[in-house]
Amino acid sequence: MRLRRFVDRLTGRQVPEDFEGKLDDGEYVLGSAEVKSGGHMVATSRGLWLPGSRRVGWHMISKATWGGGALVLIEAIEDSRAGNAIILRDQPPVRFVFVQSGKLPDVIHARVTKSIASRHRQELPGGGAWFVQRRVPGQDGVVLQVRPDKGTDEAAVQRVAEEVAAKLGLMKPNL
């Protein structure tokens, strides 16, 4: 156990001392960085812990961009369901500036990208939507998420999302 702590400290996989969250069984740290406004951002096998004690699953990060010494994060929330599809709504972007970012931006990019199994853009009345199959940390398989543009006809989004989810359900092998 002492060797594990030593290796974790050397590789940056250690939970910061002021970390307020509680990791799940089997969840492990991939990297962390101190946020200038206070606290730490901690990337784990299950998601991204924001300063404080709230974890955002990798599958619920719509966009994370790094530039100018800051990470801009757009988190999605579940807005509704259409059959087995989850309709998402993006939250306003939040900007985080780090004391030293280290490898954290690379870890975030890799994990968000790895969560995407497939994606397709569909034009719909009033706009369009992204249909994204995502892996959910700690679960087998994928979920279908739909991120409509603002102004896209909600009834069209619901109808098409339900149809796509039903077709994808037919493609799954019987277990």
C-alpha cells in the first residue's frame, strides 16, 4: 500500500489533500490541477470532479476546450427522453484557470473523446441536432444522446430521436 501511494504521488494520480469528493469503489485518479479561484479539478476513471464535490460523468461533457491558459467546459444535463434516447441541453460554458495545468487538459480531451462511440449530425426543422452514442463510465454498452440546436423544432427532435433509438435497439445482438 505504501508503494502504491508513492507511485500515485510521483505520477500525479493522488487525490489532492483539499479534495472534498468521495471516489466510488474502483474509481481512480488520472490527473488533477489546482484551480486559481480555489480547489482542484480532478479527472478520474468515472468523470471530472469540479472544485467542490461534484463529478460530471465523461458522457455529460459536451465540449471541453483548452486555450489561453484556461479550460472552458460545457456540461450537458438531461432535458427529456424520447424512447431510449436522452435529449440533452447544454449549460452555459464555465471557464477554469489553473495554477499549473500539467497533463490535465490532455487527460480530459482523451476521456471525452473516448466516451464517444459514434456521432451524426441531422438537420431538422428550425435547426438540427447531434445524435451521439456515448459510453457511460461504469456501465456496459452505449446510450444515445441527442443535442438539438437552440430553435430546433422540439416535436421533430422527439420523433426522430425515438425512431433512431428504436432502430439502434434492433441492431443490438440478443444476449
